[in-house]
Amino acid sequence: MTEQQKNTWKMGKRDMVFLAIITAVVVILVLGSTDRKTIPVPNDETHRNTTARAQCMICHDAAGVRPQPATHTKMERCFLCHTQPEGWAGAPQ
């Protein structure tokens, strides 16, 4: 093998697969690191004094005034995702 043959590199099928996998991983990490898109809790008297899921579900269960959509998570901690209003009663003092 000559010196010129040793130094030439051609991208092969394995190299393309490797680059495709690395690109997919980077894209997934970038898309997964975006901020959550959540609905803030309205800043009214009712929501400022609500501190437990049971209180939320009075209005937001299936028979409530404003039920959750069917696609909503069944998580037990509403305020983990939803932002609390200014002056929220459950805020640490």
C-alpha cells in the first residue's frame, strides 16, 4: 500500500449510520430540553386560595364547571406544572 492510499479516507455506509444516530440523539436532546408549555392558574380569589388537588377537582373533574381535557395527565400535583398566581396561599412564607 502506498503512502497516498493510506491517507485517503472515504465515508462508508457504517460512517453514515453512525452520523445519523449521533444526529438523532442530538436532535432528541435539544427538543427534550425545551421549557414546558403550561397554562398558568388564573389570578383570582378562588385560585389564590386553592392549595390541594381536591380543591382543583371541584371545578376540573369530569362533572365540573370546567373539566380537564381527556388528554390531561392524571398527575396528583397540579402546581408541579401549573404556575401559581401572585399572592398564592400555598406559597412558602
